[in-house]
Amino acid sequence: MLRVFTWMTYLNNVEENGETSFAHYGASVKPEKENSNLGT
């Protein structure tokens, strides 16, 4: 069994464009300062 764990913390805000896209899950996240995203 293989598990993948992802942790991302955004260090600043992005004013225009720029999202992190998770195409496999059909989701995207807009970066906001000091926001963390966890995924498995």
C-alpha cells in the first residue's frame, strides 16, 4: 500500500489569478496568507 501526504502553507496572498488545482478531485484552492491545506 502506498500513501501520499501533502501539506501546503501559503506564505502570502495572491492578488490576481493563481489557484492550486487538484484536477483528480475536481477542486481548486485560492491561496490566502497563513492558510494550510492538507491532503492524502
